[in-house]
Amino acid sequence: MKQQNMNQQQGAQMPPTHMNPNHGGHELFDAHEVIAGLINLLDQYQMYSQHIQDPELQSIQQRQHAFVTQMYNTIVQSFSSGQDPAQATQQYKMQQSNEVVYGVKPGQPKKPNQSVSELADKGLSAYMLGQTKGLATLLAMTALEMTNPVLRRVIADSVPNFIEMSYEIFLYQNKHGYYQVPQLQQQDMNLMLQSYTTAPNGNMPH
């Protein structure tokens, strides 16, 4: 009887044999890093919302949080099952005008905040931009390491969305003077722009 109980306990600890090994080991580590990164963004966006003052930035934060929540669910479903998720990847559409203000204006030197009470929209939008840019890079690198075709496509399709979210935050910052864009002198810019020429089209292999 004692031997039978031991066998039952061992059997309960063994993983089920019917599971499909549809992920490589390296892929599992990368996917965990991506999912953890998404959770970090969602958690920190909630913290930012308590300090954001500008309704426009609050709207960006809310829309991006909702979109990344759906993205998170889609990635988790495809990661857990290796199959198509219940909802396909969506396309994020920013609401900012894509007009960029060029030039640099003098301002106060930057320094770290001394307390939480000093948090302001300028810094909060910069934190958001850093996270979306970081995830765009992470997802692009991760997609190159995926062996499961479904998870690979889901993660690859999510990269343009983080690029779009990053651009939206940049445009918000640029419009408010938080992210200034210096330019080269016109002569130097023209020389740089004219430093390449097109190549003749080659014959495509059949």
C-alpha cells in the first residue's frame, strides 16, 4: 500500500505526456521577457495616471493601456497554446498630427526629481516613451528567435504598434516643447541628402 501511494504521488508530479512541445527553450525565455515587459508597462501606466495633469496625455495613456492589455492577452493566448489566439492582433492608430516642430529653444537645465510631488507631464510622457521604444526593440529581437510560427507572427505584428505608440508620444512631447529636434545647417543637410544615388534594377531570380 505504501509503495502504491508513492507511485501515485510520483505520477501526480509528472508533466502530462499529451502536451505538444511547440516551443524551443530559447524561445520560452524570450517570450517570458516580452510578457514581463508588457506587464511592467501596464503596471507603470497605471501609476503614471495618478500624476498626469494634461487631459490629452491622460487620453493617450488610457488608449495605449487598453490597447496593450488586449495585446498582452493575445500574446499570452498564443504563447500558452501555440495556436491562433481568440482575437487577432489589432492595429494601433494614433490621434496626434504628424507635424514636427524643428529647432531648439533655450530652457532650464534638467535634473532628477527630489520627490514624487515633482512628477510632471514632461517627465511622465518621457517615461512612457522610453517604455514603448524599449518594447518595440525587444519584440523585434524576440520575433527573430521564435520557432513557433503563430507566436512569431503575433509578436512581429505587435512591433509596428509599439512604433506607432512611440511616435504618438514623441509628437505629443514635441508639440509641447518637451522633446526638441535640432537640425543641421541647410547646406550640410543638402549635402547629406544628396550623398546617395539609386542603383539600376537587377534581374530578379525566377
